Amino acid sequence: MQKIGVFVCWCGSNIAATVDVKKVAEVLKAEPGVVISENYQYMCSENGQALIRNAIKEHGLTGVVVCSCSPRMHEATFRKTCESAGLNPYMVEIANIREQCSWIHKDIEEATEKAIILGRSAIAKLKLNAPLTSGESAVVKRALVIGGGIAGIQSALDIAEAGFEVDIVEQSPTIGGNMAKLDKTFPTLDCAACILTPKMVDCAQNEKIDIMTFSEIESVKGFVGNFKVQIRRKARFVDEKKCTGCGECMQKCPSKKGLNDFNMGLNTRPAIYIPFAQAIPNVAIIDPEQCLKIKNGKCGLCAMKCNVNAIDYTQKDEIIEREYGAIVVATGYKPISLENFNEYGYSSYKDVVTSLELERLMNAAGPSDGHLVRPSDHKEPKVITFIQCVGSRDTSGCGKPYCSKICCMYTAKHAMLIREKYPDTEVHVFYIDVRTPGKNYDEFFRRAVEQYGVDYIKGMVGKVYEENGKLMVQGSDLINNEQVVIPSDLVVLAAAIEPNPSVRNIATMVTASIDTNNFLTEAHAKLRPVESPTAGIFLSGVCQGPKDIPETVSQASACAAKVIGLLAKDKLKCNACVSHSDEMLCTGCSVCANVCPYGAITYVDKEFRLGGGKTEVRRVATVNDAVCQGCGACTVACPSGAMDLKGFSNKQIMAEVDAICKR
Amino acid sequence: MEKNEIVRLVKERSGTDARKCMKCGKCSGRCPAYHDMDIKPHQFVSYIEKGEIDKLMQSKSLYTCLSCFACVERCPRGVAPANVIEAVRQEVIRQQGGNKIMAETVPSMIDETIPQQLLVSMFRKLNK
């Protein structure tokens, strides 16, 4: 005989304002099998939980239904409560009467009726629940960090600091990411290289950290604590272990016309190159598209000049496989392509540049050695006009609907640095809103205006055109209600940022969810901001949403703390709601194994008795409980209905549906 | 007709949601007829949202707007200032009465001096 307890939560006024909670408790009390039905203001509070614990002991409850918020919020809480009172945690069902009821309805009568139906459906399911126990699996004490920008670097350093091994996989030839390209950083104006390169060197020297640059993730299998990852180490045609980074090869290479990616294509580099002076690893790489030896076999100068025989023109991609307990995604961002913004003339005029290009033009290690000249004729610009929100806050389909968050501050920084170094330069900034929340941020922006005399114009630019060798920037000055035209020598576009395109593929491989803008989704926007909803996957930096360096570093460390918390455990409790096959129904068709994203299903040949002394050997599916995550894909795919999920069996789901339909 | 009803009609005919405007002024930054307008393209969007239809109906801009739709093309928020101007202009003409253009009469009106924008604008009117 079942003894079920029903506990209806008010959630303050969140539920109680729209649902008559007392009536819900009263009506559900009359359901067969229900022995106690209570309502309380905050069921998740200590007092609320005590109410449940006491009821379990007093009435000897065999199951508990909590009518409250989403199970994503408090299912774990109530399972723990029941477990502490001696009830199997899987004998708890949550009826979601907040997100799926009170928050989306206005009419009290209707919402109350729906809450009762949801409660009945949970009771119907609970009656078919069976106590479940979860197994345990070991944790591989090593973390993978995908992306070697400041986010990945900080996460890796913190994880290594705690004593765990970390691999950084970076797709470009060096770690450092976008931050390595920056000149100065706001709001303190310290040079990016001065604060970043020591961290890069720390990574290289830390014996717990293994850096794999020019490498990509090929595949990810497994689950939290036990990921198996294949990494493609792309051929760089230089032996990383032998190369000393002397740079002799770069001097001798006759094919010097490659665009220098690190300088945003503003100058050229040889076919064999080291991305920049402080690159980690400080190892050369050959661009096979440009190398004369690889293309047509004629040259080989670099191999001749190399003292340590590091050059290998025949090097091939190599795929290695490693195991990890946790994966940090830190894939970062890139500025958007400006092909949809012809009005600003980016592709027509050389002297219309992006802000990241300006960083290189101002950087001492950049193409002009830090002397700010315009790209077309290498003359010093006397009038510079900045245009903000290029492609940000754009819902027309040309750009991105979100605010890129970093542009207001870096534009103020650029304007200020230019006025400081070249005081005779006129600087104008077209803006829609100046958004500077953050410690010392608004003060920084005001300094650009008040101390450095930067001309901020409220309004957007309509078009940029050339006239008599000047770039004419035509836009609105909304405060003065005028249309203005500013003849400029250099135009700088604050292009929106978007997640690195590689993140889509990676998200698919690790089964992390992603939003419409390709930002990775957090497990909870406020309370679990560095975890993906997929267990064991953590988010660091801009891959989760636009953020500046201080915020990225904070998030990267938070992410590391979560990883350390996971790796510190020796065993993880497995999911108890796993699937299993009914061997009498299984035909061994392999459909379930093909759809299983975790590789949890294998096949065995098993002998079955047919009666009359005869036996038959059949191929049937078996599920590895430690690997199965209970996603249910196999139960849907199985053509013979042999696959079923513990805790979410077909019978239980049909019982829920019946309870909803029954009046 | 009541003022609010005119505002409603103009909003409906323009097919644009003025609340989407983020007041960046790109429309007026781009407008080639800006200096011949007493009320600027971005102000049309703002005034219609505030229900100030009288000002708009008396505006000289109704007749200086080139209907080039540059503002529509460039708006980052998918707001269409030219459509608002067009809808107000239409309302003024309708209230005058007897000024409807018949589709059949259009070919006879075309000569080489008519700007293409005018034709585009005219066909937009006929489509409604």
C-alpha cells in the first residue's frame, strides 16, 4: 500500500498569487494513496524541508510529491531532504506549478485547476516509481582547456596551481589570443603584453600544463569525469621539440608575401614565421600555401639554414587521444565581418580600419613600430573619427542584436591615448549611448572628454565617402539637431564581437547548449554562470557572453574553482535514471547504439532457452550504467520497444498523460 | 477623424514599430534631403510614437523627402522612417480627397525627367 505525501509550495507570492495553494493541497489530499497534503510558504526553506522530513517519519511515507518550481531548480534539494529522512531519493516527484503554471497564467481559477492536474500527474507517475540506486565512476584527474587566450590561460594556471594536470588546446600557432594583440588595457592603461606575456611564460614553464598549439579538437566521447578526446595536432612542418626559435629561417625565407594575421593583415610575413616575438611556444611554423618547397619542391633554404634540423617538409597531421575529467571551453571571440556595412566604406577605403587594427597600428610591436600612421600613405592622421556600435545592437539582420560591451571603453581608451601622444590630433567619436558600468570606468570615459578634449557626438554615422583626399564622415548630431560632415584622415570602426566560429562545432562535440548568437548557455544565468548544463563542461570568457579582460579573468578563475571542485573528488555518483534493454524484446538491430551520444550501448551474444531443451543464441543490447546519462534517445529510437529508462519508463509517462487527460 | 485614430492608421499603414527605435539618428545621418526638412526623419519616428500627428501633417518634409529609402535601408533596428513619412503624406492626400492615382494612368505620366524614387513611391501607394 502506497503512502504518498503531497507538499504544495507558495514560493512566497510567486505561486500563491496566481494559484490557490490551499485548494490544491485540499483536492490532492483526496487522491487515492495520498495520506497527507500540506501547503507552506517556502517549501525549500529549512522549515519547509523539516515539514517533509517529519511527515515521512510520522506517516511512514513511501513517496513524496512536491508541487513547486521547476525540477531544475530544487529537485536535488528535495531528493536530499527525503534521503536524510530515510526515503529513497528517487521516490520524489516534482510538479512544476511555477514556471509551467503560475508564471504563465493570469486567471486564478484556471491556474489552480492546472496546478491540481499537474499534481495528479506527478502522483500517477510516483505510483510507478521504484527506488533506484546510483553507481559510482572514477574521475580522471586531468582537465582540458579549449582555447589559449587570457580566459584559457587563467583557467589553466589556476587548475594547475591546485595540483591538477591541464592541457591547453589552441587552434592558432601561439597562445595569447586577442589580448596579445592589444596595445594598452583599460581602465589603468597598462600595456597588454606586459601583463599577459608573464602569464603565457608561466603556462609554458608549469610542469602541470601541456600546451598544444596549432591543434584542434577532433572528437569528444564519454561523460563527466571520464571524457575521451581526440586532438588533431596539425602539421606545422617544424619539429616543436627541436626548434629553438632563433628566427634565422625567417630571415632567409624568400617567400615574404604572406599576410601577417597577428598584425590583422596590415603587413606581410615570410612563409616560415614565428607569430610574434613573445609567442608561446617560441617555435616557427610554415604556411604550406606559401612555402615554395612544399608547393613546388624548389627552395629548401630554411632547412639548410636551420642549425638544429627542425624543418620537416613532410610532417603530417597527427591525432592523439587523451582522457580528461573536466573540459573548459574558452574559445573567445572575433570581430564580425563588415561586409554588410558598406556605408562605412571599410572595404573601399584603406584608411577605414577596425579598432583591433588600430591596436596594431598603435602597438610598439605592430607594423609601424607604434608610430600611428594611416595605412594608405603612412602619414600621421590629423583628424580621426571613431564610429561606435558598428554591427552591435542591430536587429536588422546585418549585425548582432546584443551590445558588445567592450567597445565604449576601448574607444575612450584609443581616443585618450591618441590625444595624449599626438596632442595636435582632432578626435571625434560618434556614439549612440556611452555604456561604462564598472569600477573606475565612467571616470575613465569622462577623463577622455574633460581632460583630453575628445569630441563625443551623440548620433550615428549614415555614410563615409571620399572627397579631395579626405574621408567625409556624415552623421547625426542629435543634441544640436544637425547633420554634420567631418573631413577625416582616419576612420575607426568599433566592430561588434561574436563568438569564435569554431565554438559551434565544439559545442556539438561536448553536447553543450548554445544560444541564437552562438554564445554558450550557462546552467543557470545567475547562480551557475560558469557551468554548462552538460555536466563536466565549464565556460570561461567571451564564449559565454561579451566581457572585458577583468571580467574574463574573474570568470576564468571561477571556472577553475568549479573544475578543481570536480577533480578533487575520487568518485562521482552516476545518474541512477539509466536505460536498460528488455532482452526478450531486443532484436539486436543496433539502432540504439547508433543514436547513443555517450557510447553507452554495446552488444553481447546471449543464449536463451526456447523450451523443449532447445536454446538459441541472440545478439542483444546491454547498457553500461556508468556511461549512460539517461537522455532517452535510445528509448525513442528502439523499434521493438525493448529500451526503457529507469525513472522515466514508458509506463510512467503514459500514466502521467492519462492523469492529465482524465477528468 | 479623431487624432488618435489618425495616429493608429498612420502606424498601421507604415507597418513600422516606432518603439523599436533606439534613437541613434542613423536615418538622419544618412538622409540626402536632410537640409530641406523642417522635421527630420528620426523626429518622424519619435513624434508618431508620442502621437503628435498635427505637427507631422503640417511638415514641409512630407514634400521634400525623396522617398529614396536610405533611412529604411540603414536603420539598425528595422524601423522604417520613410514609411512613416509616406503614411503621413498619404493621410494628408486622402483628407484632401479626389487625389487618388489610378494604376492605368501611371504609364502616361512617366517621362524621362521623373525620378525613379517617385515611381517607387507611387507604386508603394498603389499597392496599399
